[in-house]
Amino acid sequence: MEKCIACGACSEKCPQKVSNEYDAGLNKRKSIYVKYAQAVPLKYSIDSDTCIFFKKGKCKACEKLCPAGAVNFEDKARELTVNVGAVIIAPGCEVFDPVTYDVYGYGKSPNIVTSLEFERILAATGPFGGHLVRPSDHKEPQKVAWIQCVGSRDIHAGSQPYCSGVCCTYAIKEAIIAKEHQKGGLDTAIFYIDLRTYGKDFERYYNRAVDSKVRFVKSKIAGIVTDPTTQNQVIHYIDEAGRRVEETFDMVVLSVGFKVSQEAVSLAERLGVDLDQYSLAKTSDFQSVKTSRPGIFVCGSFQAPKDIPHSVIEASATAAEVESVLAQSRGSLVKTKEVPVEKDVRGEDPRIGVFVCCCGTNIAGFLDVPLVVEYAQTLPGVVFADKNLFSCSQDTQEKMTDIIREKGLNRVVVAACTPRTHEPLFQETVLNANINKYLFEMANIRNQCSWVHSNDKDAATQKAKDLVRMAVSRVSLLEPLYDPEISMNHAAMIIGGGLSGITAAINLAEQGFHAYLIEKADVLGGNALKIHKSWQGEDVQQRLAEMIGIAGSHKNISVLTSTELKKVDGFVGNFKSTVETNGAEQVIEHGVAIIATGALESKPDQYLYGTEPNVLTGLEMDSRFNDKGFSAKGIKSAVFIQCVGSRIKERPYCSKVCCTQSVRNALKLKELNPDMDVFIVYRDMRTYGLREALYREARAKGVIFIRYDFEKDLVVDKDNGNIRVSFTNYALQRRMEIKPDLLLLATGIIPIRENPMASLFKVQVNDDGFFVEAHAKLRPVEFATEGILVAGLAHCPKPIDESIEQAKAAASKASALLSKEKITVEGVVSRVDEAYCVGCGRCEEACPFNAISLETRENGEKISHVREALCKGCGSCAAVCPTGAASVFHFDDREVLCMVKTAFE
Amino acid sequence: MSEGFEPKIVAFACNWCAYSAADLAGVSRFQYPPNMRIIRVMCSGRVNPNFILKAFESGADGVLVAG
């Protein structure tokens, strides 16, 4: 595998074509292949199930053609023994196979596809190059339908009773993208049961789909029938009013749900990990990544169905658990690398060496490498130029090091593949010859030249010469740089002593780091102090009390209640924050900060709330249940109203927790008084994922669910001293009235208005008032500014288990920094020439990382200052600086413009 | 403009996205005319308007900023 250069010659000549599973079988691949173009590592492998040699004992075309000698037919699977202290299992899931039910007609027409197949159809790298066409005739469809809950929320054999949690949002995404692809007004319809866009910003996305005319049809599918002549699909369904309806579409997409794979089940069995009734790993709400077996942790869709951001958070949470279990042995296997001493070449005339790579035939086959070498020898400053067969091979690396020393080179250009993959390797080669790694430049003559101009050898050769000339002109101007080191304070400050803050503090303390837990109130606990049970029925008060006990007594945790954060100075590794406790200020030094300031339950100014004692919010109901003296006697009927203050114009987001909380509380009322009439008046029931079981149980126990028409008035008033709720039933389109003894308002979660943390840490909040993470999918607990993390409700509405997971994820990200003695930053950072700085502050506005800011000198002058620890070298400051004071090391104006000037000669 | 006109194009490409995309075009063997010279920058935000003017001054017929 080390030898493979991913040139693809083997695959091109392989005679065996088989179905391409990556493109969901919609096209073919070869027996020797890479799974997909962006695969890491980018190495070809042989599928021995289909390879002609493995089947018939002859062929080996790939071995003969491979220029690198990388094909090895003798390679065998080997069993390895590894000693580890903990195990994380993340086997993922499969999707439901819709062949199981003939209702969906899957397999009867190529124009009925699964959502994963549709993803590939939409992909630029997919079977149709990203052009949306029907598989049957490659014609553009005019009407596409999505069928939701295929294999999910279905108790029939072969399906899953749970909600897969992701399909509503991905169907909306596919519909929006399909509409964008098909500029001629594609008609899209999504047939659904409940629309569950409960994730952060997902409700806005749903609203956007409605605005772009995606149709949403609440329905039950009776069957899909293919017209054999047109290959169109007729969908037979029952609408919400119970009418039978038919509609014809060109294409149907089945939104298939998650299904546990047999491999995952057998892995769990081999490891002795308990499974639940769905064959998912069994976990609890407070320990949601711990399996039944100590030391084995689980994350991803094998824990429960979930989307990307939640999977990423959960993965970091498992890392935090492992870091705490293995805290004792942290660093025990680390080996220190010997760094060669660099030669000081400043002031020397450039002595440039140019190595031109043939990359087997990948470069040499399409352009004239000897001509390029010859040309390089004529360039100013070049004292050596030669070609290499494979520049990246171990022996060539050693040869290059020798040549650099022998010829006394002080700058090096390698003309080969791309710096994106190979710059670090060659920088090390240069460093091994005692040359600073920044005195090196690559010319990309493979990916951006020979491979894309393979039919025009002259032009490719000319371009390669130009690229080498540009690289030589740049390398002669480059200056040695040294990667700055920044000291790291090993303490964390956690702002907010709710469940998230406590969780993060305990995890970091277990890892051996000191945590300052700052809480504004006089007690720890936050919103969790009011919650009765977690969704799986765990006693929140008992668990919370245990956690507060641990936080209060742990030697590594300083709990500061009645304390507010007043001022934050410094940056990652070196924060100095001022806090005030009952009027007394103190400065705390810390390396990282976790913002876990939570959110609030909204208090409505409608529906008789605050004037009627029997009108309560969800948390107030929970508090009553917590009160041992509470009795449901005398309550003959109760009504829950969902989405009070959520999913409205002023707050266009879903609060995520209220549907489950209402269902749980409805069940509790039924338990206390089985004769009570309990109604839940809702818009969409969003008991997502495994929470669907609660919804099913509530219906079985007689809780009555009524969907109300949101567009029509929902009124609560008094009638003869009774509370009266009146609304329009969505299915019947008739007004209904209920007179309950108890009215419960699912009021949703609102952020803390003008959260001081935003200005103290200079981090952003979104339009709804929740903090904006660095990347919605892949960096869900970090901010763009390094060393500042977020967890819990401050990030967006979420239930207890997910808040705990996010707090652990934040702790894991914190420990990745705290565990270092020093952090090393790339040398490519900004610098400010103080002589030219006029203190205008435009750089500060332009910087996305809070890395550059104005400082006031003693004489009152304002000067811009770079915090190298935070700088990513993007150069936005340099681009906006009106005087040229701000620039970027390695990419200053001269170092870029020399390439512009030499691009065409 | 004569029929044989071959424009000279300077492209400033962000290391993290457009430059990688140009690499991926190579991996996928997409063929395109050899008239463009790509200059890698760490962010398209680095591209000062002056860079674009300098490119034209140096003889470029077109400038692409991709990021």
C-alpha cells in the first residue's frame, strides 16, 4: 500500500467491470478500484470477490501495468493483537431495504429509488455527473415525490418502530437541491406523517422549502404502481381527511430509515455489549455513550439514530470518556522526535535546486520532463535541476537530502503533485538537510497540469515550465520562518453551572485538569433542578444531586456560585478572566473556556398564563411532579398545547424537547389517574429517534392527539369559570372545544437575551440568539476562535442526554489543548509593521479569528497587534490594510506578486 | 480579436477549497484548456484588489479569484 501512487493505470486497464456500490449500483466500477475520488488514503485495492485472477487464476493485468510495483497478489488478511485500555465502537448502520414491502414498488421500476440512490444521482461525482435524470430513460423528470418513514415508525416485521430522525431533513434537502438542479420549475412533493425538523436551524430550512414551493402532503401511502409504458409512478394515498387520492410522478424517492447491521450485532455480541429491543447498543440518558461493559464506549447510529452534528458530538464525548479512563497513562507511549539543527542561510545568494518528478508515467507520460529540467537549469538562482522517477519514495527522499547537502543548496523546488498532500513530506526532506522548511516550494505539474491536459503534450510542457518558473521566482524570495510556541495554562473555566457545565467540569477534573465552575445563581443545577424525569425515565433530581456532590468535593474543581464573569483578557492558553463573587473581584488564569450558560423556558403572555393557577408550563408541571405531595385527584381532564412560542414568525425554530416532555407528562398523569382525559393538541409530533416509543405508548394508553390548524386561531378563555380551549381540528377543518381542569403549555426554550458572553469572548450568536459553532456539521462544540467552546442549551435547544454529550465533547476538545505543555502554531501568520500602522482597525474587522486587534499604547497611539496563537494566516488583514502595514509571513505582497509577474513570459 | 486568440488567465485559489477542487479535477482527469496559471493563497480573502490589477498589468487577459 505504501508504494501505490494512485495513478489509476491499474483500474483503467482492469478488464473486469462490476456494480459500483458507492453509486448505489447505478453504474460500474472495476475490480481494482478506489472507493471514491476523495478516499483517504487514496490507494487502489483489489476486490478479490470479483477479480479475474482470484476467480480464474490468470490475468494480473494490473500487476504488469503498475509503474510503482505496488500490486501484491500474495497479500493476506492478518490477525493482529493490540493492547488497549478502552474500546470505542462506531459500526454505524445500514438502511432499510424497501424490497421487503411491495407497497413501495421498489425494484419494479428503475424510477423508484432510495434516498441514498438519489443522493448519488444529485452528486457531481455520481453516475449522471450531477445531472438530475430518471434512471429508466435518462430524461429530466418534471415531478418527483418523496415518501417518508419508509422502514421507520412502522411496527410491521422487517421495519423499525423507531423514528430514524434524519429523513425529514434530508428529504427537504434533496427536494431543494433537485429544484436547484432542474431550473425549469421541478414539482416536488414530500408525503409525510409528521415533519420532524427539530435540529438547529432545520425549521428555517423547512420554511425555506415551503417558500420555494416544495409541497408537503400529510398522508398515508396505500401503494405505488408503475405505468409500464411511461415508467411513471402512480402514488395511491389517503390524505389527512381520510380521502383516497391518486397522483402521478415521473420519479419516486423512498426516504429509507436506519437499520442495525448484522455485523454490528455480532461485533456487540463478541464484545459482550448488551443490546436493546432494537438491537442498538443499550445506554442510559446520563451515560449515553457508555455500554453495559466497562471500558467499552459507543457512538453514532449504533447508539441511536442520529444526524451528522450529533454523531460528531457523540464521537467527541466517547473520546472524553476514554481520556478520563486512561488519564493515568496519558503520554506514556509518546516518543520525542529529534529535530535537525537548521543552517542559517539568511544573506546568502539563492542556491536553488529543482527536482522534477516523473511520477512514473503520470507526469512523464503527458509532458516532456527532460525539457522541463533543462529549462529549470536556465532559471536565475538555480544551481541544480534533475528529474526523479518517484520523488516521494523513501530512497529518493534520501537522495534529495544528499544532493541538497552536496551542492550546498539553500532553497528547493519540487515540481510534482500537489502541496495539499505532499508539502509536509518534502518540507521534512528539506529539514533533514538542515534547511528551514519554509524555504521550499512546490510546482503542481501533475494534478493541475499533466492530468488535466493529457491530450496536449506541448501545451502541458509549456505550462509545466511556467509553473516551475513561478515556483523558482517565489522560492528565491521566501524567508525562513519559525513556528511560534505558545505556553498553555492547564486550567479550564466553565461558565454556567447547569447540567452541561457540571458535566464538563467533572470530566476535565477526572482527566486531571483544574476546572473553575462559575455559576451566577447561588446553587448549581440550572434548569435541571426543575426537571422530573429524563426521556427514558431516569430520576433527574437524584442524578443531579450526585453530580453536584462530586463537583463540590472534587479536588480539581473550584465551584464559584453567586459569581459573574466581568472581563476576559488574553487568548488560548493564556486567558486572564476577572470574576466577581458577592462584590469581591478576583482574576483567574486559564487555558480554555467553555460557555455553558444555558437558556430559559419561555413564559407566555397568552392562554391565561399567569392569571389562572391551573395553566402551567412544562417545567412547572415537572416541578409539581417533583413535589412528593402532588396529587392528580380532582383533575378529570388535561390539555397540552404544543409549540407555544416555538415555530412562530418571531421564533422560527423548534425547541426540540417539548413534544417528548409533554408525552412523558401525559403518561405520568395517566399513571396517576388512569380515568383522566388527556389531550395533546399539536402541529407535528416530534418524538424523534427512539422517543417514538413514548408516543406509541401514550396512544396505547389513551392519550388523545389532535393536530390543530396553526393558520387558524387557537383561543383559551374562561367559560362559566372553566378554562376553555378552542381551535380548528386540521383533519376535520372544524372548530373544537375542550374544557380541561389543567392546561399545560409547551412553551419552548429561549436564549438568554444579550448574553454577555458574546461580547466578553467576541463570539457570535445567530438570529435566534444561540451561539454559532465553528462549523454546523463538523465542529459543533468549537468557535472559530481557538480555545473557546460551547455546550448545552446556549448552543441550541436539546434534551438532557444530548446536553451531557455535548458537555463531554467540549471537555474532550478542551483537553486536547490543556494536555499540551505548549502549542505550536504554523509560521504562516500575520505581522504588522508598526511604522506604517495608522490604527484604523480595518484589520480587526476583517479578521474571522479574533487574531488581530488594536492596542492603545501609553502615548495614546493605537497600533494593531497580532495574536499568533489565534492567527490562521488567511491574510484578510493584509488585503484590507490601507497602508501595507499588515501582511502575512510566507504570503506577503512580494512573495505572491512575483508569481503573478512570472506567470506568463 | 483574431481567431487564434488564447487568453492568459491568472487564478488565485484558496488553499482549502478552490485549490483542492483544482486538484480533484486532476484526480478525476477532467480536461480543460491550458491557459490558466493557478496561484495558491491561504484564503481568497488574502487577494488584495492590487493583486488583480498587477495581474492585468503583467499581461493577464483574465483573473479568477476562487474561494
